[in-house]
Amino acid sequence: MGFFSFWVRRSTFSPPAFASHLLLLLLLLVCCQANAANDYCDMFTGRWVLDASYPLYEAAACPFIEHEFSCQKNGRPDLAYTNYRWQPRDCNLTRFNGLKFLERFRGKSIMFVGDSLSRNQWQSLTCMLHSAVPSAKYNITRQGDVSSFTFTDYGVKVMLNRNVYLVDTVRGKVGRVLKLDSIEGGKIWRQIDMLIFNTWHWWNRRGPSQPWDYIQVGGKLVKDMDRMVAFDKALATWGRWVDDNIDPVKSMVFFQGISPSHYNGSLWNEPSAKTCIRQMAPVAGSIYPGGLPPAVAVLRAALRKIKKPVTLLDVTNLSLLRKDGHPSMYGLGGPTGMDCSHWCLAGVPDTWNEILYNFIL
């Protein structure tokens, strides 16, 4: 029996008194709903604003940024891209506090699982934490596909597991096989206190950069298939792993979302731009003219099928607005390369981690 039904049956008021009490109850319900709405913060709808108090750390003071993300060291002359802060439309983000983060995860483990975009976010978080406690001892180790950054004074491990498809890729008699319904690699994810998963950028790889020869699904081998369908099947396998292995009392699970690229200026109303080079400001406003990549809809549908709690770091739209945040010619390839997929550090992934921080407060 609902509260309202119970209240009506138990009431012995006269009609005028009943009407006044009913009105009061309705007002209370409206106020409660309004307060609930005010407590909710959509952290992913907003705009980028210049803020002189950003970046959250100086790239030069973070000695372990990898070459491909170290845009300033690689000669990028403009720095305005480091001074933008993400401003949600209806609320404010709590500024990242590295010391509080470390205390929150004292003695615990954090693992990013995915491709080089996961490495981008992993390096961002380690820089953000290191800048908060620059004198704290740390060590960096690598064993197989797992890199670990440990703040020894706090017992906090921030790890990266390179796993570009989440599902398994194995060598067999026929060659390299991408197994869409197998996830044996998930054994190392168990008992981790916070997991941040990511996969997408490798799903359209073809030719020499494609790291498999066949796809296996349902016991059958195929030479190829629709990559969006393959992506969806892999996410379904990963979702079942989450439901079968995650204890929400012990572990938090996030999905990084789809990090976008900027190789077509027509998508941000600048048809003459063929890449992200010399882009020095975000797209104005809150809406990206080119819309969201189709992979976003596939990901959201897959997450809705998972029974255990998984939080989507829905970074796609806010990152689409940052056409200025990529290494371009100041990344791994230098003047002969053009990287409009990864992100400079300090830069956009710091905001992903700031939003992550707001979720765990």
C-alpha cells in the first residue's frame, strides 16, 4: 500500500480540512521532486570556458608524460588549450583535489583497461595526483600488458591494462583470432577497487594495423564482419563478465565512453580544415555540429543491458567540442605524422578525470 493510499484511509478529517491537508501533501511532493532534480547534476552538458586557474598541473612538472602526449615539450607554441575548464550547464564541478583522491583510495587499486585512449587518461590521472603530492614517493613498473604507478606513501596503485578489444585475441592454427565471445583476459580485473574500461578506436582497423586474421563468434570463424556488429557483440560479452564477476559493494565500474577524433573540419563547420592542426579554440557553445559518432548509440544500448551498476563517463560530446586539444604535429609522429585522435597533456583527459572525481566524492 502506497503512502498516499494509507494516509487517505487513515484520515478522519472533515472535507475542508481534508482538502487543505491534501494540498499540503501535494506541495510537499512537488518540493521533494524539485529538490531531487536540483541534487542531480548532468556533468556532460555544458561548454568550455577560459579559466586562468587551469591547467590543474604544469606539464613540465610531470616527468613521466609519454612523448606522444607531451605537446609542449614537442614544440607546440600555443598554450590556450590548457586553460579551458568544462562548465556544466546546470551545476558546477568540484575542483579535483589530488590529496583527497589519494586518501579516498588509500590502500586500494585503480585500473584503466583499454587502448591508448585509456593510457591517455591513465597518464593524466597520475600527473594530477603527482602534482598534488610532488614529494610523495612513487614507482612505475610494467609486467606484460599491465603498467602500474604506485604511490607508496598511500598504498594507491593506478594501473593500466592494455587490452584494445576487451575480448580475447589469441593465436591459433589459422592465425590470429579475435574471439568476440571470450574474455579470459578479465581474470586480472577481479578484486580491483575501481575499473575504468574503454574500447572503440581499434574496431575499424584494417590492413597492416589490424591485429587479427579471423573473427570467432558462436564457435564459427569468419574472415570479417560488420565492425559495428562486432563491437556490439564484444560489449555484450564484456557486460556478461561484469554481471558475473563484479561485487558492487567492493568495486566501482566505469566506461570511458567514445573519445572522438577530428580529421574533418566540415563536422565543426570549417570545411577548409582537413585535420586538427592549428586549431586553437574549442567549438563554441554546447552542441557539436557534426553530431555524435554511431558507436555512442551502440555503447549506450549495451550498457542498458548490464544488471550491475556501470557508470558511463559520457565524454564524447564535451571532447568533440575540443578540436584544439589534440597533438596534431606535436605528437609521436612529429611533422610527418598527424594525430587528431589522442590528447595533449595537460589537456582534455584531465577533465575526464575531474568528472570521475566528482562521481566518487
